[in-house]
Amino acid sequence: MSNYDIFFHKISLIISLAFLWVMLSGHYTPLLLLLGILSVLVVASISSRMKLIILDQPILQLYFIRFIPYGFWLIFQIIKSNIDVCKRILNPKLPISPRLVTVRSSQLSNFAKVVYANSITLTPGTISIDLDDSNIEVHSLSKIGAEGLKTGDMDRKITSAEANPYV
Amino acid sequence: MDIISLVSSLFITTGALSILVGLLGVYRMPDFYTRLHAASIIDTLGAMLILFGLILYYGLNIVSLKLLLILIFILITTPTAAHALAKSALHGNLKPILKDD
Amino acid sequence: MIVLYINVIILCLLVITAIAINQQDNLFATTMLTGIFSLLSASLFVCLDAVDVAFTEAAVGAGIALILFLGALSLIKYKEKIKNKISFLGFFIVILTGSLLIYGLQDIPAFASPENPVQTYLADRYIVASEKEIGIPNLVTSVLASYRGYDTLGEVTVIFTACIGVLMLLGRSRGDYKGIVSREKS
Amino acid sequence: MFEITIFIILFAMLLALVLAIIGKTVYDKILAVNIFGTVTVLFIALFGFLTKRPDFLDIALVYALINFISTIAILKFFEYGDISRSSTKNEQGDI
């Protein structure tokens, strides 16, 4: 990593912190804006001193934008599996058959892999326990959830979102 | 009571009920890993429904922006926490109950 | 009216938590219950409109205190050693402190009484006039940092000193930590 | 309607508290604290709504973050017996 790259990462950190400050503050008088800029700079300098700036991300950290369409699909999936798990809980016989399965992830970058593992955990009924290079160990509540993962629908969607050239 | 507040109160009540269902599941499930599944209902469906109902009620202003931010934080952090819990339980030699059918 | 019910329920939950903390002999369980206790007390502070205290409780009680307890737990054993001996001195001191507190309670105005100075002008003035007087829109910040500025300065000094003390007891620098890893490997 | 909701939330708090008291393994207790944190965030949001003063949402925001940090700290403590150690054996920590 050259000094040039580190400089740009610092700038991007400052911009994102300032964006968050402006979003949460809601008051824009000169004194407050000055104080906000000051606090943003202090936080940025402290986190760069602590070496907390992550360098293997693209500049400006806008990478996540390409996952937004996927996010809406994921919310739909979450609601569907929530209803399924709620039905299982409310059933007096408690029809669960927990199992451990291993699924492959075909993503290239670490970020996309984390998105995949987190989406698996976010849908109730499946929890990712361990993440190797490209194998995710999943604890599933029922056979249907495990088979739904095995079809690789979610995996394909994340991979295509990762490779999306237009964003 | 106009239609928006009716819909948002419907969302909020459903969210609270789903929290209760999640806790019922936590009490009914046989082992720790299955309990995690029930707890994730609270973190996803409960939080999503309640916060979305509140966002609907407030309309588009800084309050609903904050609520949206809370929702995003919850949706990003809780799977990480659940994953860390499951992983450290598995490494701590807590065997899951497995059943094939 | 409904806020009163909520207050009562949260206070009951706090009492249950406190009794449970007292009954446990596993120190880890005690730490977890302490975390719940601080979450509950922060909810109570929000209900009682003491937003500044709730903020402090969020940062100190739920965040730092829990982590410091865990850091201390990593140095000692999990099980509490139970003493069966009854200490009469301790009993006497507890009774004395309790009766002093109850005696002191008589000077406090009744709960939610309209003659309470907080109800008559203080809260109104904070809410209405603080933005004009201080110039900071966030009510919590202006109360904490301006109306009660000296108070907050003292609090922060105490917390900072305590934090430094605990870090000197528990913490270690990064270079030191590397040495520990290599010692464990060998 | 909202009053009923907030009492349901308080009941959920009670259930999570009971889980933390009677939970057999340590992981059950951590799970209970985690649930309790989420429920507290929702409680603060709903309470601000009930009293028509949504200025308190900042606290809910802080709690949503601190809950995560404390869970990770507890789990690190459990896996390594220490909270200042990194899990990946490099010198930068992971939080």
C-alpha cells in the first residue's frame, strides 16, 4: 500500500463520517458545523493512529451499493423464512429436525463472502457457523431450509451482484 | 385515525407479537443452536416490523432517518453476533442435537 | 398514567434482577445479569426523562463496565466463595445506612407532585429556553455540558481516573502481547 | 393500541430476564443478554413514540451499537479467556 492510497482512504473515512454527522445532527448553524468538522477530524486521526482504516476496500467505500437490489430480495426471503419458523414454533408438536450442512460459496471477494454468510444467518432457520475459504458450515433448523440453501439461489444472486459491471 | 396510522399500528402490534413468538420458541427449543434460530426471529421480524411501523407513522423526516439507521445497524450487527455465538459455542464443545428424517 | 405503570413494571424487573444477582454464585452469570440491570436502569432513566443519565448509562454501564468486569473475570476464578459467617458489623452498617437514607427521603418532594421544582419551572425552561440560551440544539448536550457543566467535569474526571487505573491493572501493550503469544507457542 | 404493544415489550423483557437466570449454559445467558439488548432498543423507540418526544432515539442508536460491541467482547472473552487478544494472530485487533 502506497502512501497515496492510504491518504485516499483517510479522505474517504472523513467523508463518510461527515455524511453520518450531517445526517444525524439535523441542525446547521456555523458554530455547530465547525464543531462537527472538528469532531470528525479527531475521530479520523484517532482511528488512523489505531490503524483501524481497512485498506482492502475500494476508495469511498461505495461498494455496497451494488448489493442494494439484492437487499430487497433478501428482505422478502427473511419474511418468508420467518413465517416458516413461526409456524414451527407455534405447532404443538415442534416439527424440527436440526442438521449441519456445508454449502459452497462461489464469491471471489471477502466482502461478498461475508455478505453471503451474514444473509444465511439473517434468515431465521439457518445460521452460518464456520467460514473456510469457500465452504460455509450451516446449522439448519429443518430439511426445507437446508435444501433451499443447497439449490444455491442466494449464492448465485450474490455472485451476480458482485460481478455487476454497471455500478 | 387515518389509514396510515392504522397500518402502522398494525405493523407495530404484529412486531410485538412476533417478539413474543420468538421468546416462546426460545423457551420451547431443545438445545442452544435451535434457540438461536428462534432468537433471530426477534432480531429480524420483530425489529423490522416495529421500526418500519414507526417509520410509516413519522413520515419522511430526521426521526424516521434515525429509525432507519437503527434498523440497518440491527440488521448488520445481529447476524454477526449470532454467528459469533454459534461459532464459539461449537468451539466450546457444545454438541448440537442433530436429527435426520 | 401509563408511564407510571411502565415505571412500576421496570422497577419490579430491576428488583427481580437485583435479587437474582444476589442469589447467583457463578460470577459469569452475575456479570451477565449486571448487563441486564444496566439496560433496565437505562430504560427507567428514559421513562423518567433523565436522558443525560440514560446516555451515560448506555456508554458506561452497558459498554465499559461489562467489559471491565469480564477483564477482571479473566484473572480470577468463576465460583464465588460463600461465607456462612454472619457479620454483625456489616449488618449494623447496612441498617444505619438504610435508616439514614429513609430519613433523608423525607425532604424530597413526593413523586410527581406539582410543587416539585422540576415540574414547576426547570424542565420547561430546559426544553423551551436552552436552545436560545446555549445555542446547542441537542437538549441533552446543553443540560450536561452547560447547566451542569461542573458536575459533568467532575464525573468525567472520576471516570477517566478509574479507567486509567483499571487499564494499568489489566491492560497490556501490543509489544507485550506478542511476547505472550510466543511464550504460549513454545 | 400502542399501550398494549409497550406492555408486550415489557413482558418480553421479563421473559428474557428469566432466561438469563435459569439458562443452563453460559451461551444461553449471553443469548438472553443479546435478546434483552434488542428489546431495550425497541422499547426506547416505542417509548419515545408513546410520549410524542422522539428526541430520545439517539439513545436507542447508541444501544444498538453498544449491544453488538459487548456481545463480541463477551464472546472473545469466552473463546480466548481474555478480551485484549486478537483472534487472527496478527498484531491488529479485530474490533
